[in-house]
Amino acid sequence: MVLGKPSVRPGSVVVALDSGVIKAYSESGGLLWSFPVRGRLCPYAIRSREGIAYICSEDGNLIAVNIIGRELWKANAGGALSGPIVIGWDGRVFVPTARKISCYTSSGTLLWTNELGSRISVNPFLDQNGCLLLALEDGRIMRITPFGVVYSWKLPSAPAVLAPLGNDILALYGNGNILRVNSSEEGSAPRPFPSLNARPLAAAGWNGRAAVFLANAQVSLLNGSDGKILWTAASLIPADEKAELIFDERGVYVLCAGGASYITPAGKLFWHTNLQNTSGLPALSDDGVLYSGGKDWVLNALKMEDRTLNQKYNLYGPVQDAFYGTGNPPPSVFVRVRERFSEASVKTEFEMIQKGILSGKVGANEMDWTAYLMETADGGFRPSANRRDPKAIINHRIAALQLLSRMGSVETIPWLVSFFRRENEPLVKIAAALAIGNIGIDPDGRAIQGFTAAVTSGNPSLDEQLFIGIASATGSLCRFSGPPLHDMGTQLLNLLNTANQSTLVRRKAQHELNSLK
């Protein structure tokens, strides 16, 4: 039986089963892959834009599985999930357990953990700023930034539902009362908002308005400025305690165990369907397919509409429409440190950053540390550089790239690709390639294109070790991301496996090709 809500992308679906197995199916119902997990699974399977599936067992084993069903990494989450895993804009993974939330990179590095002090009562979700919103049983609501900074507001009691409204937050209660929180002022007193005439089951905010699904099976659209009800529409599906709304430019989609419906932006019910014997919430993909798991062990797919969201696409699907800024951070605070590139200074700062990464305490330092590592890898501004040991400079640049790869995300890839293309020092160029491979994501194929350009440039200064590094990085990318990047990477590895390459390069390329079979 399907546990919880299926995780959907255009053309496919991933489900967690009560047999302890994760399975992926095509839109036409063909089995794409099956991944067995030891132990009972938490009922929350989720996938990133790149197709990485995340699942957690009840004993706290968090597992990442790539687009073809291969395990990428495993971590101890410290306990069973208390709600669904949330994927950040850059692919970072927010993992809620009983009284804490942890954040991992898509390649498995723990960035931070926040102890909450109380159990979660409203599951976390992303707001319009890419931050987590959630409510706790002790009446606090929290906004947690992607870097682990917490802002909180104390309410009289725990709300039943939360909805972002611009930069504010609506806290909706079971008796229909609503409080509005000014989220630009931490600790500010909540203000009353016009009440609803029925109990809210789910809500979503978009474009300065809030849509609410009520226990009477109706959907109301609220004006964000004054709470006025702009329209109310009947969903014609059975209301259920576990419900979800999707609210965007297309209108409002209502999903609950008893059915699903779509209401246009003008408030007209356009379609609805009742579902029988479901084992949890259904899921609607961006290409209009509704997936629903049944208690009869059957997974159903219903084509509800042909419209798709107006989105840009990369090799893996819809591209991220917003950024945290880690790929282009402002200058680090270290620019104010005298002799910042001296041997002693670099050693001290590298040790501090490495300690933070190893202990899972990057947190609010992430942007600054990322900027510093980029500046160091680039060589920085050193008026006295000609008096420094050239070998030490190279070693520092390599170490900076290695540390950057531990914190990096899809936002870091364009900078690394640009760095790789313009860098002339072979050892540093190799380190840049390996950093890309360690991050493992190349959704636009830019890194593979950069590697291919280097291999086919005909530049005699490019040495054997660089080609070996490119082969290693290409294999890492393909193992992590899978097809279609796999196909591009295989072509490149075949180029490195031709007779005009050295024996060592060919041997490495063949090894990487064998690992992809």
C-alpha cells in the first residue's frame, strides 16, 4: 500500500510502500525502478527538481536515491520524520523530526540543525522567500531561513493552518478565527483578521491573496489587504482533515483523500473527481496527472487536464524560479581582515570552516564562508602576492575549492563552470572539476560542455592529470544525476577513451564508463 502522498514530476511518480520499498513509475504505469529500504518507512517520499528521491525509515535513516534508483547517500536524521521533507530552492533538504529541523545539501552534507523545543503542529513548507514556515504545539509560529536563522512569534494557542500572505503570515484556527502576523518584525503582536464561517482545513497564499479550503467543502479566496472574501466556490468533493491546496496563476487545486477539484482564478469550478478507498492524499503533477494510492494496493493515474505551468525547463524538468544567492554572494567579511591571504590567516580560516562543515554547524555562516572560499580560489586581491610562495597559493586555492564543494549546491555550479573555463593553472583547474563532481548536479549540462570543450580544444598545455580529473568528475556527475546527463557524460568519457589519449587517461575513462553500467 502507498504510504502518504505520492511524489510527482512531469512524466513520473515515486511512492513509498508499506513493504519498505520505494518505487518509481512512468506516467503510463511502467515500473522505472524499485529500491528496497531496511525497516519501516515514514509516509513522506519527496523528490527534488533533479529527480533525487528522499525517504526516511522510522529508525531515522535518511536516504537519497537518484533518478534511476541508485542510492546516493545515507545519513542519520536522529529519529522518524514528524512531517514531509521540504526541498529548498537550491536543492537543499529540510528534514523535520520530533522537535528539530535539520538541513542537508543535496549531496548529503549537514549544514545546520535547529532544536525547536516543542513538537511541530503545522508541517513546514516554503514561503515566497524560500524560508520554512511552521507552527509548534506551544503556540509559536516560526520562519526559518535557508541558513538556519529563526524568527518566531508567540500566539495564544497553536493554529490549525498557516498561509503566507505577502511578507505576512496568516494563522487560521479551527473556530474560523484568523490572526495576521507581521513577519517583518520578530515578536510583533498578531492582529485579528476577518473570521471564516467554517473550519479551515488547508490554505495557500499567492500574489497577495489567500485561498482556504473549509470543512463545508467550499473554497474561499481572501483579499490580502482587508480579508474580504472575493469569491466562494463549492469543491463538490468530500472534505477531509488531511487536505492540501495548490494556488498559482492557474487557479486553485484542492486535494484530499476523498477527491480533487480545480477552481479557476474567477472562482468557477472547472473539474472535480471523487476518489474511493485511498490510502492518503493524492498528488497532481504539473502536467495535469492526478496520482492516488489505494488501500487495495493499486496506484491510479488520472489525466485531469492538458495545461502545464508556464515554466522554463532544463535537462531534468522545471528550473528553479528563485535563488538564495549562494552562487553570487556579496564580498565576505574577511575582506576587512589585514593579511587575509597570509599563511597563518588562511590556515586559521580554513580550520574554522572545516570544523563548521564537519560538525554540521555551517548555518548563518554559509554565505560568508562561500564568498571567502570563492575569493580565495580566485586568488583574491593581494598587493603583495609576488612575495608569497607560489606553491602555497596554489594549495590554498585547491583547498578552498574542496571546502566549497562540501557546501555547494546547484547555485554554485555556474560559478564553478565559469571558474573552470577561465583557469589556467592545471592543478587548480582539476580541483574545480572535482568540486563540480562532488556537488553532483549539472541540470543545464554546462559542466559537461565545459569539460568537453577542454578535452577537444587541442591545447597542448592541457596535461594528462587534467583529463583524468575531468573523467573522474564526469563519472561522479553521471552517477549522481543519472540520465539525461548520463548520456552526455558517456559521450565525453568515450572521447577520453580513444587511441589518441594516454594509457592512464583511457584506463580512468574506461573505469568510469564501467561504473555507469
